[in-house]
Amino acid sequence: MKKFKMILIILLGVILFIGLHSNSLSGQETNEVPKIFQLNPSLDFNKEEIKEWVDEYSWEKANSLTRKSHTRINEEELTYARFYTPIMFWVEKNFMGEQRFWSKEKIKKEYNSHVRKPEQSSYFMVAKMAANKASVKKENLKFVLKVGDKHWEASSVTLRELKEDQYYKAIFDIEFDFTDMEGHPEWSKWTLYLIRKDRLGRQEFVWDFN
């Protein structure tokens, strides 16, 4: 069993390398990430400064750095979660546009169709790998966001992808709609919980805006 888990960890490493475009990611560290790509929930991020940085480096590197600052990893449970703030959407869509030869208008349209107004909703992507299918079944999982002494259950959970081979890998799109709730949570310490409904157990992923 230990040998099989080690194989899973290696496979997860490969998946994270492909998905996050970096071979040195850390769940909580953002010290190596330039300030313009660090965790930022606002719609008013500096697009011109990003463009100047990209002209010297690349959209690929910008995408890798922004993913690094917005992604949290639980290596023990073979899971990672990414917080899609406006800047995460902006950088990712520009990188995709460069790769696919999109026009500036197409990139802008893609961004506007995906970005959420921070005061209205928040979106996360969660990827999980497991040796048994029960661990990645949508009906066995609940997603809860906790800020301070308040918590919100996800308003939408979509299974984007489920792969079955020697192991199971699932990708979920998670959305919290604050328009139907008691207002938007403050930008402080946000904790996303992945809770098992079929047994006792949960994971947590933290984004600290302080």
C-alpha cells in the first residue's frame, strides 16, 4: 500500500507540473512571486504593469507565477485548490490567447465571460486524486468557505472532469454566490474546506489577504 501511495504521489507531481507550469510550487509561499502577481481579490489590478512585465518575460511565466500565488496544495491528500480572482482569470486568458492565437477582442471576451465581481461571488477549482472512487465522487464531498466566525456552503459544485485509470482524478468547479447570502465576507483569512459526507474527514486550504 505504501508503495502504491508513493506512485500516486509521483503521478500527482507530474499532474501538478503540467497544470501549474512549475516544478517548485509551495502551498503557502509567495515570496518568489513579484508583487503584481501575488494574491489579489480586486478588479482594479494593474494591467499595464503586467503587460510591461510580460513584454520582458512571457505570459507563460506570468501564468505560472500567478497560479503559484493562488494555489494551495495538500500533498498528503493528493489535492490542490486554486482561487480564481480577477487577476488569475486575466493572466490565464491572456496566456491561453497567446497559445491559441486569439485576437485581443477574443481574449477580452473570454475574460469578461468568466470573471466574477468579487463582491458578488467567488470561484475555486479543486483537483483531487485518489486510489478509490468514493474519495472523488461529487455526492460524497461538500465545500464550505469560512471567514472569521461565518461560513458559507458552495452554491454550485460542478464535476468538470473525472479520469479513471489505476487511480481516480477529479476536477471540480466551485462557486460561492454571495448575492443570496448575508453579504460578502471581508478580505481577511479565507479557508476553503473539502468535507467528506460519507465518512469523517476534511481538508482545508487557506488564503490570507492580510
